[in-house]
Amino acid sequence: MRFRRKLSNIAVIVEQEPSTRELRAARVSPGATLLGLYRGRPLTARSVSDGFVMPDQILIFQGPHERLARSPEHLEKMVAETVWHEVAHYFGMDEARVRRAERRRRT
């Protein structure tokens, strides 16, 4: 809850599949998939002098989630984990730090 209050000017968008450009930009290897993507400027890189900006975006890719899910409950958990992952990027965590935090959350 303490983090939810700090979310501001961010859109969560569901798209069917990641584009080739998005896969390349995220450095997804061939045969792998992308579940979500954060587009924007992390809070840690912002300044009070920043002017109006368009909302940051968290993209959730429906197709990959549905293909990997073993059940409706598993799908729900996967989507929640993906949103958590992308929100962590919004708060300024790089990929390595997000992965470490995910491992701690699971234990």
C-alpha cells in the first residue's frame, strides 16, 4: 500500500503480443518471451523541475501469459508478478536488483 500511493501518472496497458522492436529493445533472446515492459522515466531519475510529461507505461502482454499459465489461478499470479516487476522499474530498480527482490519475495 505504501508504494501504491506513490504511483502517479502511469498507465497500465494490456497488449496481445510484444512487437519485434520491443523484444529487441528488451534484449529477449530468440525463443524466449516478454511478459511485460516498463516505458518511462523512473522516479529516481526525475526532478521537481520537470514539466508536464505524458504518463509512463506498463505494458502487460496477454498472449505470453496465457500460453505459459497452467490454470486461471496461475495466470492471475503471473500477471500480478509481472505488474510488480514493472512497477519496480518505475521506482528505479534495474533488472538485476528487481530479480534479487523477486527471489526474496518468493522465500
